[in-house]
Amino acid sequence: MTAKDKLLEAAVKLIRSNGFAGTSVDQLCAEAGVTKGAFFHHFASKEALGVAAAEYWSASTGGFFAEAPFHALPDPVDRVLGYIDLRIALIGGPPEAFSCVAGTLVQEAFRSSAAIRVAAEASIMANARALEADLDAAVAQCGVTGTTGASLARHVQAVIQGAFVLAKTQPEDAAAELAREQLAHLRRYFAMLFGRDTGEE
């Protein structure tokens, strides 16, 4: 890994655990094992690091979700539910183990840094756009009216980000359970919307 990669990996870890404001350049350098000079060689400021961290997060997580097995399912409803199932499966441990870097950044910096807000928006909405085609196909297949794939995709991201916020309000041993509960409700909503059996009486 290059020094820049090490700094971005350190940023992902520290922003998730300490927040952006609570993470200093000195902490980033110590975590990455690089000098302060190396930091400023790659990033003009801490804000520039925040923008790069959102972009790095988007690229790495986007690649992961793009290769997920649910894409191979022939039915678009199954693909939508498969995405939610994967998101549920990824939740475990303390909030810093499963929360979103882009979401954390924008919660803190949406007023203080337009650059970070824009980078975080691009990351979160890229996840939404990746769901639009499957949701559009599911809506058409099931005859759902009054909404669009794009709107439903934004709703998915709103629930996921909200679940992460709620998880952070809990003691460490209860955080993941609360987040999974919210995504289970989201899955139930889509199963009902698209006429699938929820397995409940």
C-alpha cells in the first residue's frame, strides 16, 4: 500500500470510531504509520482528506456490492430483497464496524464543508442509483403505482443511514441488534409492497 492508501484506510477506521471532528491529522498519521509530511504531500488539508475518504469509501464499497451474488437472481424482487439481506448480514459488532463513512462525514460536516457534503452525497446516492434498475423492474412486474424505483432507492438509503444513527445511541452490545431490526422492517415493507409472503401470520 502507498502512504496515501494507508492514510485513507486509517481515515475509514478513525472516522467510523471517532468521527471526523474527533480525528486529528496526528492520529491519522500515527494510525497509518506515516509522517505528517507524507500527509500534506497527498492532502492539502484535513478537509481534502475527508473528501478523499468519502470517495475511497464509495469506490471500495461500490465494488463490493457490484460483485454480490444477489445480482445473479433472475427475479428483480429477489434481487431487491437479496440486497437488503446482504445489508442485514453485514451488521455486527460495535457501530464503528458497520456504519457508513460517508454518512458519518455528512452528519458532522454538512454545514461546515460543502466539499465533504458533496462527496458524501455522491457516495450515498451512488448506492441508491445502483438499486434503481432492480426497483424499477420490480415496480413494473408487480404493478405498483404511485412511486418510482429512484424514490424507493432513496428510501432504502434513508432507512440504512437512520439505522446506523440509531445504533450509535445504544450500548455497544445492543447497537447491531437495533440496526438489524430496522432493516428487517425495511425488508418486510418491500416484501409486502411486492406481494411476497413475509412468513408472518
